[in-house]
Amino acid sequence: MAPLVAFVIVFALLLVALIKFKVTPSVGLFAAAVIFGLMVGMPATDILNNLPAGFGNMMKSIGLLIVFGSIFGDFLGESGATEELAKGMVRLFGKKHDLLALNLVGFILSIPIYFGCAYIMTAPLVCALQKISKKSMKGYVIAIFTGLMLTHSCVAPTPGPLAVAGQIGANVGWFIIWGIVVCLPASLLVGWLYANFVVSQEERKQARAAMREIAENDELIAPDPTKPSALKAFLLVIFPIALIVFASIFSLFVTEGPAYTVINFIGNSNIALFIAMLVTGFALQKYIPKKTVMQFIDEAANRTGNILLIVGAGGCFAAILGATTMSTDLVDIMSASNMPVILLGFLLAFFIRAAVGSATAAMLTSVAIAGPVCVATGMSPVIAGLSVCLGAHSATFPTDVTFWFPSTYNGLNTKDCLMTTTVPCILSGVIGLITLAILNAFSGVLPGMF
């Protein structure tokens, strides 16, 4: 059977399994890999060889990063550093600019911390601010949700973007830099300006008196002496990012010698996150009662198994897909249809995320199909990878559990959830795609693109 036809059938079966029968993504992706291989007539020995090879290659590229990054984020959350950073940002930007502060809080927190954890941690602060200011809860949710989802989907070391960068062969440091460049304007335009627009004029009038009250109420955002300071939390968050990014930039100017060797070693993604995990653990140990750093690492490592299994199963599927002619078949179809290459990864990830409700699964499946096609046409691996990430980010629909977070934690109804999750994600995704298209036009002269 032709690979494209087989993929359409297998993909439809995968959607039914995930949506109708609630099959876990790891089981669904692995089964899809086996079924696809059999349908295209791949010899059994090749299937058996490609499955562990795909899993192993994925673990080799990002397995350690996922483990170290998850534990790193757990240290920040368990110690209360996340909450203190959020309050510190509100103090820094002023209470009148609380939406801007919340948006930037989300943008920063979701780089090292998984989206669900970060949202749950910040939801009480969002509710407390809204109760005093009397502004629309929708505006607050848009601000925090947009910032969190953008960096969760597009900026490593979150597992999804890491998997995309590893699968497509992009430099992780530059993938982080350009991911931030693409996402920050989209986050501010939607998570700040659009969020303010949602707050109606009538609500603004009602909020004026309340804003005088919040201006006099410092207890809400006052530092908690029993938790890490906002500055310490911020420095710990950016520490591994700074190591990785500095090494990537340094290597542009120095390519040999002792300094290059040391900085390139420390700036390696695995080493940087390992160091950050340990530094964060010992720096925050006194804020995590009844556990030593090593005990906490053991417990946190147990919780990463599901993420590793999903990513590994995605690697299996990618290996089977890559062993067929599907990529070249897609190139031929695209050439005939004149579809812009940058749209392929975006749209594929968009529809897969909308259907299966998992951004990570959508990225893994899409980059395996669209990634080789985009790179084969001469596109930068960074541009191709980010187009997939933005597509997965944009499709936050009721099939995704994150769609219901504002309902669960902030008391919004389904209609309001659409306004605060689906619409902002689509708007910010399109803005990010436009920014990406502009960068693509100059990718030949921009650093780190190839």
C-alpha cells in the first residue's frame, strides 16, 4: 500500500483510539507505528529493527533533558519559588499593569516548568488579583494562559520543543533563542493587549474603585519570607538557559582551544540542565521540608516515566515513517499544489493537536512527517521545527485537557474557555507564524538557522 494512503488510514485509527476509546498516547503511537509498517509491506525484521532504534534515538537526543528538566521544574514548584516569582513580577510592573506582569510570568515559567504545573501554581494568584481588582477574569486568564502555552509549545527545554529540535537536527541553544524571538511579540500582543481589550469599558469603570483598594493592599503580592525570593527564583529559572545560549553564541566566535572546550561542555544541554537541577535543589532545599535533595530527585524522577514513554513511542513512529518514501511523496504533492512549505508543518500539527488533544503527540507526529520535507526544500531546521511547534500551540480545543483549566481553576464556563484559550492560541499562533515567515526570508544571513 502507498505510504500516504496507509498513513491516512492509520492516522484515522489513531484518532479514534485516542478520542473514542481514550487510549493513552504512548500506546496509540506505538501501535500506529507497527500497523503502519505492516500496511506498507515493510519486512517484519525491518519493523523490529526500526522500533527500538527510533525509541533509542529519541532517548539519546532528549531523554536526559526531559528527566533533568522535569526535576528542575519540580524543585521550583514544590519550594514555592514559582509563586514568589509571579508576585515579584506584579510588584515590578505595578498593579495597574498586572495583565502584563501575568503574561510575562507565564512566558518565563513555562520554559522550565510543564504547562499544567505552572498553571495550577499561578491560578490562586490570578483569582486573588481578580477578586480585588474586579476586572474580568477572562482578561487575567488570557494573559497567563497565552504566555504559558506559547513557551510550553515552542521554547525548550519543555519536552515538546526539545523533541522537535532533536528530531529535526536543530541546535538546541539557537532553537531556544529563536523560539523566544518568535513567541514574545505574539505573547505580548495577545496576552497583554488583547487581554486588555477583552476587559470591557463597563468593567473598567467598575474596577476603578477596586483598583484604589488594590493599590493600598500590599498583602496580596507581598514577599513570603518562608519561600524563596522572586529574584532567586528568576535567577534559577534563567540559569540553565543562560548556559546553553551563551555556549551557542560563544561557538560562533571561538571554535577551538581550552576555553571553547570548557564552555561547550558546560553549555551542552544535558550538562547545563544537570547542573541547574543540582544547583536549584541545594539552593531551595530548606524550602522543601522532610526531604533531602536526593530523595526529592528520586520521587520526581518517577513522575517523568509517562512523558518519556510518549516521546519514545513517538520516536518509534517517526522511525517507521522515515523508513518509507512518504517524505518524498509529500514533496511531490507540495510542488504540484504550490503550498508554502512553512505551512505544511504548521497545519499538520494544528489538525493533529485539535484531534488528539496532545501538543507533544502532535509535535512528534508532525515533525516526523513534515520535518524532512521542509529541510529537503532548503528550509532552516529551526524555522521548520518552530512552524510545527506553533501549529501545535494554536489548536487548543475541548479535546485537550488544558482547554478546561480555566473552568476548573478559575470558574469560567465553556463559552469563556473558548474565548480565553482557543481564540488567544489561534491569534498568537498566527502572529508567531507571520514572524517566522519574516525570519525565514532572512534565514540565510541570520545566525544559528542552519
